[in-house]
Amino acid sequence: MEIYIALLRGINVSGKKLIKMADLRSSLEKKGFAAVQTYIQSGNIVFKTENKKIAELEKGIKKLIFEDFGFDVPVLVKRAEDLKSILRHNPFSNEENTKQLFFVLLRQPPAKILVDEFNALKFEGEDFHITDTCVYLNCKIGYAKAKLSNNLIEKKLKVEATARNLRTMRKLIEMAS
């Protein structure tokens, strides 16, 4: 069995799309996922499965959430090694204030022309670096005040994505070890 990490987008935010993590773990275990763990309430799931097809895992978890909880929720699945690689290649790893580092994980690589257009944008107090799998954010003004939001990145790069902070990324990797 291989270890995967599912990242749900937009649950338990501002009292909307509420899902208790214990109920989510139970639903996943009933569908055959093993060693299911969750981290905080924002939809971070570590699990084991025999299925090695990420697209099938994403569709299956999305369907399960809709059937069991009634919410249409974007689901992004990554291998533990994928998250480790994203952290290893963090261009902002030398920053002293790690609370300002965020990772917008991409479902698909953005088109080069859209990346070029995005790279021309400037955001005061915010730096970014785009790869095929992640938009690395250094939000010196704080993510809550940042113009570089998950929604903006999805809109401009025409991709599906979900953001996590450095602490969450590290914890998910630790849980998957």
C-alpha cells in the first residue's frame, strides 16, 4: 500500500461545508482506505490504499464526500513524496519568518503563456515562484492581507489549486512517514 495525502478545498470555512474529521475518517475507512488520519479541520487527510491512480482517488473521495455529506468539494491528492519534493524545491526556504510561507498546490501545470503573464504582475510585500506543481508564496504582509490568494492564482493561471502553510505541509509529511 502506498501513502497518499488528500487536500480538500473550502470545507469548514466560515461555518460553511461543515464536515467533522471523525466522520470523514469513518467514511473513508468504510470505502476501504487504510490508516486514515486527518490534520486540523481544513481537510487534510493522510491514508493508505492499493489504488495508485491519483485521478481515480480524487474522483472517489469527491464522490464519497458528496454522497456522505452533501457537499461538492474540490479534492487534490498527492503522494507523500510529491509534498517532500515541493518542500525541497522551495525557493524561499532561507526566509527567517516561516509563518509567511505558503504553498498553492496545483492539480495541473499552468500554460506557459499564463505563467509568463502572471510573472509580469507585482504585489507589494509578496513574492512568488511558479512551477508545474506549486505556486510558492512569500507573503511578508501575511496571507490574510495578501492579494496573492488561491482564488486569484486559479483565475489567472486557469488551474485548480488549494493552499497550505509551511507548518501544515511539514505536519502532513511527518504523518505520512
